[in-house]
Amino acid sequence: MTKEFAVPPVVFPSGGNPSIVNIQKRRVPTAPFQPTRATNPSIPFMSFDIGSVTTAATSSSTLYGGPIGGNTSFEAEEPLLDELGIHPDQIRKKTLSILNPVHVNAHPHRDSDLSGPVLYYVAFSLFQLLAGKIQFGVILGWIVICSMFLYVVFNMLAGRTGNLDLHRCASIVGYCILPVTVFSAVSLCLPADGVVSFVTAGLFVLWSARVCTSLLVQSCPDCDEHGGLIAYACFLIYTLFAMLVVF
């Protein structure tokens, strides 16, 4: 005995082919995400248009005075020595003022710097090295101690009218060591422990003390009455450096 199943009839729409109908009913895929372009051309990173980025880069380079690629002119930049705080013309003027112990010009020493003192310190140490004396640390330490000593003495004598700072005092002491540096070079040709060496040392010490005293007194108008005490302190300082050369 067979069992019959009721099968509903299959009705196809007009057109005949069901596969075509299914293809027509499929959803057409949309395009990938397309971000909207920025309306403000001054913000290039919000736009995905290469042309706008190039235009913005060109406008920004024009705004800052030149192309971004580093083709700017170096004529407007300062020299390297000026950026490092080294002024050769200023060092030359201060050196010329030291070389004349009779008429000392204190005007170039109003602006303190340590470039010249470091140069004279190195020259002094090298001349001592040629004489067989390694005294780089000794000379540097004595310069620092003597600068602090003269700074305290001068400000105590000047009182309220003294306006000498430690940086300027170190600059004056360093520049006035130039005669002792010249004596160190001359002593290479002089007999050691002779009368000529002591007399020459005394002359160069008086030269350094005279110049240093004049620069300090001219920096304070009310210190003329204390010139003898300041000169004595300067004489002691440069006597120490001359003793390094003689002995």
C-alpha cells in the first residue's frame, strides 16, 4: 500500500528563468568608504587630495620665507663664533688696552667675557709646559681663587657704590694675566734663578698690577681713595703667578 504526499504546485513568475530574477533581486554592493573632502584648504591633513596638500605646502613655505627643503640663504644667520659667545674684535680691543699700562682704556672692559682669559690661560699653561712644568690645574685654580679674593676685597672697599660682579672680576683678572703670560714666554730664553729673571718678573708683575688696578678703579668712581689697597691686592695676585714662572 503506497502513501501519497501532497506536493504544492510550484509557480514561476513571468519571465521563465528564476536565476535571472534572483540576480536582479541581489543587492548591488556599494563603493568603499569615501571620506568627505575638507572645505578648508588651510588644513591639508583633513583632505585626501594630493593636489591640495602640495598647494598647502607651497603656501606654508612661502609664509616662512623659503622652501622647506633647506635651500634658505645663510647670509642672515650669525657667525658661528658669535653664536658661541666668542667675539674676536672685542678680544683684540681688550688686549690692546692691556698692552698700554700708561693710559688704560676701561671702555672695552665694560662687557665682560671669558673667551680672552681662557685663551691667555691656555697660552700661559703651554709656555709652562715648554719649561717642563705641568701646571694646568694649578693655574686654573689660582685664577678662580684670586678672582673671588679680589671680588670680595673690592666690594668691601667700594661699599654700596661697588657694582663689580664675579663674572666681570674674573674677566679683568684673566685679561690682566697677559703680561705674566708674556713673561712666561720670555723666561724660556732667560737663565733660571738669576737676577735678570727676578728683575724681569718684577717689571711684568708691576705691569699686570697697574693695569688691573686702573680697570677696577675706573669701574667705580668713588674708589679713587682706595686705589692703593686695590693695587696691593692686585700685586699679590700676579706675584703668585710670576713665582710659578721663576720657581
